[in-house]
Amino acid sequence: MFDLPHDPKTYTMPLGDHLEDLRKRLILALIVPIPLALVLFMFSDGLVEVLLEPLLNVQARNGYPQQVQVLSPPEFLLMKIKLSLIFAIVVSVPWIIMQIWLFIAPGLYPNERRYIHILFPGSVILTIAGLTIMYLIMLPIMLHVLMSLTSGVGVTPELIPMIQPDAMVQGTATIPVMETAPEAVQLGQAWIDPTTSTLRMAVGSGVADQLQILSVPLQGDAVVSQVFQLTSFINFVLLLLLGITIAFQMPLVILLLGWIGIATPEWLEKQRKYALLACAVLAALTTPADVISMFIMLIPLYLLYELGILLLKLLPASRVGGRDLDPEST
């Protein structure tokens, strides 16, 4: 399967065989994603939890209830199916790329095939780096900024003097404020968790000697309250992850343009101001409509442009392929 001709000029294939090989590669490319999606569906609850974790952490830090809304009965099921298919395709990308490579490789010269040995692993590394940076750093910052935008919209809070504990009227009922649950909880016990702005209460669970903790969100003074819908938030995260994945391929695109003679490091250095403008436009298209999120995306995008110039200097076409990409030079 991996036997490739040394010289594509000596390798011929009738059109019928070429189409048959294309059909074979398409079938093989689909063999992995479809059953993998069925397997991932069984773990789709975990996939949803992973995507929701940054939101839940930001909600807790900003005093919002840690929850999202599902507005229709089939919404959660359809979202699980969608995530299973998307993650199955993502995991299968190396296999799909290998099938594409096996289809086109016989028509490439040996020196041209060497470029794939840099582009493919480089793409994998940049994709993993981009997804990691987006998930761990950029997404939490964006969510925090977006949630803080509504903090200034509200009514005048109702403030009353606080009574000292020793001056409280006898028989006045109070609910304790506790950041952590009591070590020993009794049935019917309630407390306020200020970290999540919820009223928590211990009720029966139907299991012997076990209690269930229920949470009730406490309404603040804000006129605009941040309420997240599951489908909208997941689509928002997937769009950001797709955008960062594509954007992080910029150094490889610059490398390829340099290898085929369209761009040189010197020319790219002269176009820095236009590259910065293009990065700003791309950042604006792939982030929410706020300036801070755009700058968070703009910084790594422009650094990737500079990385592409550096890689082109370190890995020119003559060094990677040993010759030009022009077949006439072989």
C-alpha cells in the first residue's frame, strides 16, 4: 500500500483504474469516522462536560449559577449526536489525510514528497497547540470579558444597615452564609453559597442514609442576566476552535508559498503592516464583538506570521527538497 513509484513519468494508470482508486480511498476514509462516531456517542456526556468546564469555572468566579439551559426536549440529544460526529471526524483526520496522500503521492516526484514530511507533522503540532491555547487561555478570558460586560447594567441595589450578631432580635430566622458545605449536613439544613450565588438545601434522596443537595440561583440586581443556552454555547466554542485551528496553519501556508516561489522572507518582512491588518480582520471575524477578545486573538495570529517568516528562512526549498519544486529541474 505504501509502495510509491520513484518517477511519476514512468507510472501510468488508466482513467478507469484511477477512478476505482479514488472510490477505494473514499470508502477507506469513511470506514473509521462512522463507527468511531457510534463509539463516541456513548461518551458524549463527557464531551459536553469538557466543553462546558471553562464556562462553569467562569460562572463560579463571577457569582453566576453554574448551569446552562436546554430549551427543547430533543436539543440535548441532537447536540450529543452532533458532537459525536464532529469529534469522530477530528480524531480521524490523520487517517483521512493518509488516504488522500496515498491517492496523490504516485503523481509526485520524490523531492516533492519530502515537503509533506514537514507539512503534515507541522500541521498536527500547530493544531494541538492552537486548540490547547484556545481552550485553556483564550476561551476563559473571552468568557470572563463577555460576562463582565453586563455587570454595569442594573438597578440601584437595595442596601440596609447590617445588624451585629449580639444585637439581633430574639427569634429572627437567619440562613448561614458558607463557602463550603458543612461537614455534617442534616435533613432540611440550608445555607447560602456566596461563591456561586445559590441557596443550597439538603433534602431526601430516596436512598437510605443519603441526602441530596439542591441549589436555587439567587436573583441579583442586574437588569441583564447572563443565561447560556447549551446549543448556542457549544456552537460558539466549536466556531472558536475551528477558527483557531485554521489560523494556526498560517506558518505552513507561508512555508508552502515560499517553497513554490510566490513569497520570499524579504518580501514578507516588507508586508508586515498589511499582514497585521489581515490578522486584525481575521481576529474580528473569529471572535465575539468586543475589542478585548479581538486583541487576544490578534496577538497569536501575528506571532504566527512572524513564525512563518522564521521557518521559511530556516527551511528553504533547496534545503528541504534538495532541489526546486519545478519538475523540469529533476
